[in-house]
Amino acid sequence: MMRSVYGLPVRSILKKPLRSAALMIIAAFLAFSAFGGSLMVMSLSNGLESLSARLGADIVVVPYSAASKVSYDSVIIQGKPGQFYMDAKYYEEIKNEIEGIDKITAQFYLASAKASCCSARLQIIGFDPETDFSVQPWIAKSYSTELSEYDAVVGSDVTPNADMTIEIYGKTLHVRAVLEKTGTELDSAMYVNTATMKELILAHNAKNPNQERAIDPEKVVSSVLIKVMDGYDIDSVVGNINLYVRQVKAIRTQNMIFDVADSLSGVSGMISVLMAAVWVLSVIIMAIAFTMMMNERRREFAVLRVLGVSRARIAGFVLTENALVTLVGGVCGIIITVLLTLLFNGLIEQSIGLPFLLPQPSVMLLTALITLLVTMAAGALTSAVSAYKISKIDAGLVLRGENE
Amino acid sequence: MKIKTVIPEMVMTIFSLVILLGSFTFFAACPVSDEGNIMSCHYAQVMVTALGGLLTVLSLTALLVPDQKVKGGVCIAAAFAAVLTALTPSVLIPLCKMPQMHCRLALQPFTILFAALTAAISIIAAILHLKRKKKS
Amino acid sequence: MNLTASNISKKYNRSKGGANWFYAVKSIDLCIEAGKLTAVYGRSGSGKTTLLNLLGGLLQPSEGKVLCGETDIYAMPDKELSAFRNQHIGIVPQGAAALGNLTVLENVLLPSLIGGRSSDEQEKRAEALLQSFGIASLRDVMPRELSGGEQRRMAIARALMNRPEILLCDEPTGDLDDENTRVVLRLLRDEAAKGTAVLLFTHEADARNYADIVMKMDGGSLEKI
């Protein structure tokens, strides 16, 4: 039993379930596109930020013969499994002969075909604990002790055995820590010190007797990372290395990140345009649907006028009904977005191929609340015109049938 | 048979077919390796395919049988089968450990999504049929 | 309380921007007395519904005043006028006038809910009204399941919910059979006998037999018969 006239909007919604559901679906769609789109853009931005923060080096030097720009770019920046090597003498050459170098360290890459935990390729990154300035600060957040031989620190997507070990090329490594998620393929990388890396390379050689040229771990490095001294121009140092050191290519890491940032801004831009288009269309559809529905109910509102409901209150009923519908629809849209994001987060990350890191739960909650408010505001806008028009109806005319 | 009254069963059938066909195509688990190693996620996939088949049969039965009580009962059975399907990857049969493996990226989320939707529609359909039976 | 209309008119402009006026109601003086049933006859297009709306506070007159007792209703802003109408003027509109989302009982209760009065007492009054109109058994039924006569009786019961001093009815027997017509006219007669000022717009020839005052409306003007 209805006990208050304020129950009228709720009763209208409940008695016409299909009609109300249609409006709720539009509102849900608005919320879904806004929230989903925002999450995507924020995740891409977070991914890029975590990438830039993680790199540390100003310059990366790679072998000239590295197959294409894509290979060293994606390995170093995004951690896609790959391996390439150059003579270690170039490391010495750069260290001794190029001016303006503050810090310099070498890294080794090995892309394993298989580890005990999975059949995906695992990227192994070996770093020199004595000279490294890029990886160790980041590892220190999860594990502050120095890595011993056969110790490893793994990315967030690598799942070690129950006893915190991983078998690779017949060697057992002890996993000391699991790193924070970066949203890149570095999440499926493993970090070991140089000594362990050399053992692994030898083991790799033993397992792959048919490879063209065995990798001699004492004589090669994969890349050289450089931090430039204050006061020196990074581009000049890059130029000098490229000019004076043969068979290598020096790249400014900023440029590598710019390429990723470019792709990212392209994708973000596309998402934003799509979101805007969906919104405009949905708001128009909602406005039309709501106006039509209200027009159909003119007689009902005319009766309320006759019974003594003021024009302002009638407008209030219309706005309240719309607000309830968009609230329920908006909440459903947000819940659906969260569920789909949680279910398909991994697949989205892989499909986009760019750094992708979901925001913190608190940020997601705030975004959800803002989305809900914006959706309800859009709903209010679509019903405002209807509310005004309905409140101005000539009750007598409507009840008479508007045909005298 | 009015179109309006069979919409839930039609939707159930479509979702069941998605589970059945998708489980060994676009959201299949990790492939069998060249060495012939079969990982447990493969068995999860096979189970999902089988349950997808069961769901399809139940949905079609609910669609074609005229009696409201029987329809309602079959929809309840379908709801239980759908819940079982959702639990199969990972809960009932373990998947690969690494999150970026295809079974975790595709098989698990798609199965959960479509199985949950099938369960929800089955419950709604069961309620509608049993209510109609009560009315008549 | 009497309802008095002094020289009220309602004119509409036939064409935009021009001065081609059409008078739906032309300079009418009318007093609906308490305790009497006034019946007004008129064909479609004679302006009777416009007159009812003017008298009920639903349509601003182009000229003239409408007084309920001593209160000039059009001197009030819409919020106040609506509250006044809810309290003092019961209107039975033409045709189907139920809220389809509410049960019969809820429809009858509606005026008291609008007036902000919701209590067991109000519910009892609504049930008593349904009883006196012979539709008590239909209290939980939805309006679309009612016959024409039952709907009309519900509309009258609703109009009387707040014990208005004035009752305005627009064709309350419009599409009813003879038996239901008699029932409705008798109910209105009884209301007038209780002291309510009742105005009835009708085509029904029988209504003369229930009315104290009979008038005719034609071309926007009113005259006593």
C-alpha cells in the first residue's frame, strides 16, 4: 500500500518493468562507456608512468645487428622476451673512452623457451650488482638484500613453485621476492645477478647444442645502460658513442618511451573519441525515449493536477523518476564494468600490447562515483525539458482529449 | 508458442552454444605442446566443452517442451549446470600458473562470464514458468 | 461554501500574432450554491469543459474572478492554489481518470496523500467511501479491470476523499448504461443534500430530475432554463 505521494515515482517504475528496464539499460550503457573508457585511459597512462619510472637510464646501447628497432625497443622498454648480444669489449670501450658518463652498467638477456611453471617464454635479465643503477632500486622495494648466486627476483606474473623455486635449463633458482606489477611484460621477467646469468647461459648452451653459435657468457653483454653526468648534454653523449664506437647503437631512452607514449596517446585518443560518441548518442536516445514516455503519460499528470498537485511538484516527480532510473542503471553499469575488467584485465593487457596498469582501488572507486554523478546529471538534463513541459500542461485540455 | 514467452530459453541456448563452441575455438585453453605434454588446463577445456553441450541440450529442451512445470524444472537444472561450468576452470580443475597463459586470459573469464549469464537467465526463466503454471 | 464566478471569460487567439480572438467562455456570472445540485447542459464545443476548468482553478481566466467562499482563487500562486483545490474542490474529470499504477483504494486515498495526510483514519475514510459507493470488494483491484460504471464511482469517491465543499463533475455519466447513470446521479444528489455545492455538466436528460438548478451553455454563454 502506498503511504505517501512520494511513492508515485517508484510505483511508476515498478509497474512498467520493461519500460523502466529500457531506460536503465541506456543509463547502464552510459556509465559503462564512461567508466570503462576512463579506466582504459587511466590504465594506459599508469602503465607509461610505471615504465618511465622503472627505466632509470638516460641512454641504452645495443648491438647494431639487433634485428630491428622493434626488438631492442620492446625488450628493453616493455620486457617482451628476446635476446641479443654484443662483444663485452664495447662496454669497456664506452666506459673508458666516452666523456660525460656518470654511471654505466651492463645487462644480459636470455629468453627461455620454457620454465617449470609454464610453457610461455620467460625473459631472464641479468644485471651486475656492483654497477647496476637501473634494476636494483626497483628490486629493493620488494627485496632489500643482495641477490646471491641462484637467487632470482621475479615479476608479478611469474608463479614459482610452492617452495619458491623455479627450474630453468635444469638449474633450480630460489625466488626471493615477487615484484610489484608494472603493467608491462616485465611482469613475466626474472632478474638474476651476473654470476647466475652466466651459469644459465652455459646451461642454455648445453640444452641447445644445435644453435648456430654458442653464447660465451664471459665475452658478451646484451645492452649497456648509461646515466649521463650533470652538465653534459645527453644527445651529445649519444652522438659520440655512435660516432666512435663501432658495431653498436646508442639510443636515448626518452625517445624509446616517446614512441610508446605516442602509440598510447593514439589509443587513448581513440578511446576518448569513442566514449564521447557513445555518450552523445546515448544521451540523445535517452532524451527521446524519456520524452516519449512522459508524453504518453500526460493524462496521468493531468489527473494529478486536478487532484491538487502543483506544477513544481509534477516536475519533481518526473525528475525523481528519471533520477531513480539512472541511479539504478548507472550502478549496474559500473558493477558490470568492474566485473568485466577483473575478468578480462589480462586479455586486454595482452591485446593492446602497450603498458597497461589498472589504477589503485581507491582511485577506481572515486572514478566510479564521479561516473555515477555524471550519468545522473546527464539523465537529469534529458528529463529537464520533459519535466518542464509536463508541468505546464493544460490539465483540462488533456483530460478532455484535446479535441474540442 | 508465442515468441515473447520463449525469449529466455532462446537466450539460454545462444549462451550455451557460445560456451560449447567457444571453449575449443576462440577461448580455448593452452595448446598441447610439441612434445605432447598435456597440461591440466586442457582437461578444464574439455570439461567446459562437455558442460556447454549439456547446457545446450537443456536449453533446447526447455525451449521445445510445452509443459510449464517441466520447462521450469529443466531451467533449474540448467542453472545448476551453468554454475558448475563457471566453477570448472580453476576451482574444480586447475589452470596454468602464469597469469598470461591463454587458459587464464581467455578460457577462465569467458567461461565464467557466459556461464554466469546462462545461470541468471535460467533462474529468471524458471521463475517465469513456475509462476505461469501457478496462474493457470 | 459557495463557488462564485464574476464576469469570467476565456479567449484564445485563432492565429499567431493577429487579433482574431475566439471566446470559449464569454462573460459568465455564476453562483454554485452550497447544498444545491446545478446541472448545465450543452453540446460538445459549447465551452462547458473550459468553464469547469476555470471554476476548478485549472485555467487562468482572461477576465473576471472566481471566488470560493471569500477566496479569490486566481490571486494565489500555483502552489497555494493547488493545495486549495486539493482541500476544497473535488473534480470528477471527463472519461477515464484513474492512475493505472495504483489500486482502487490507493486511487481514492490519493487526494489525502497529496495533501500530506496519511493515517489509518484516512484509510478508514477511503474504505468507507468505497463501501458507500458499492465498490468495497474492488479495493485491491487495478483500475483497468473495472467496468465504466465502477470507474466513475471510484472517481467520485476520490473527489470526495478530502470532504470538499465544492464538487465539479464533467460528464460523469458519459458512457454509462441507464442503471449506472441513475446510481451516479443519486450519489451526486446525496452529496448536495449533505451541503456540498455540486455542479454537473451533462448531456443526460434524466439529470433534470436530480437538479435544483438547470442551465444551458451555448457558444460560451450560460443561461438558466
